[in-house]
Amino acid sequence: MEANFTTYANSVTKFAQVATDKGADVQLGNHPTFDASLQKIAKLKTRAAGQPHPFVVGADGIARIFTVQRECALAARAKVRSGAGK
């Protein structure tokens, strides 16, 4: 199980670099309740010209998302290592 968290943290680091290199500024997740996707889709229906796009979080927002994901994986790994996860 510890290895899974290491693999996840490494993957996040890799994808964060790809996002930086490509200038990503949109988060699209597979958990719509975590990133409020359904609410954002609803906002698109009434979005007027010039209003911010609800899915655009900016490069800094993307970087923060990856930082949180990586730190959570490393914290979970530390918990497993310490035996507290039993």
C-alpha cells in the first residue's frame, strides 16, 4: 500500500510538470462533487460574453491543485509507514 502512495505522488509530480510545460489553466476531474463540475456546467448555460469561464482556474490554481494532491499522497504514505493506518 505504501508503494501505491509513492507511485501516486510521483505521477502527480509528472503531470504537474506537463501542465506547467503546456500552460494548462483548466482543471477537469473525474469526481464532479470535488471540483463542482456540475455547478460549473450549469453556470455555462447563463454565462455572458466577457464573463470568466467557470472551469478556468489559472496556472497558479492548477499548481495548487497538484501540490495538494501530492502532499495528501505523501501524508497518507507517512501514515502507512508509521503504522497509524492500521
